[in-house]
Amino acid sequence: MAARSLLLKLEGSGLIRIPPSLRLSVNGQRYQIPLPAHVQPIGGTLHDQQPLKVGIVISGSAMAKVFQPLLAYEH
């Protein structure tokens, strides 16, 4: 699976093209969910991002609609 992950990263960078997988990913969604278009990468250090706010994301809430695609994309 590590080799496939590397190939997918190379393909994502536009360096190679690979055929579609014959089997579903163990994760099932990792490579099917695109990063939401409105999301911008965060740059700088953690100190630059202060103050941080930590909260609970409630299923079905507006925040969950933002959080769930990001979580699916990263994990």
C-alpha cells in the first residue's frame, strides 16, 4: 500500500499517470474526496496562528459541514 500511496502522490504532482486502482482503498474515501475549493493552506508557525480556539464539532452543524471534508481529506 505504501508503494501505491507514493505513486498517487507522484500522480497528484503531475509527474506520472497511473491506471485506476483495481480495488477500493482500505480507507475507501481517501483519494475520492477533493480538498474543498474554499480552503487555503495555513502558513507560518504555530505562534503566528495565535490565539487558537478549540471547540466541539457537533454532528449535523454548520461547522461539521466544514470540518468533515477536511478530516476526510487528511485522514
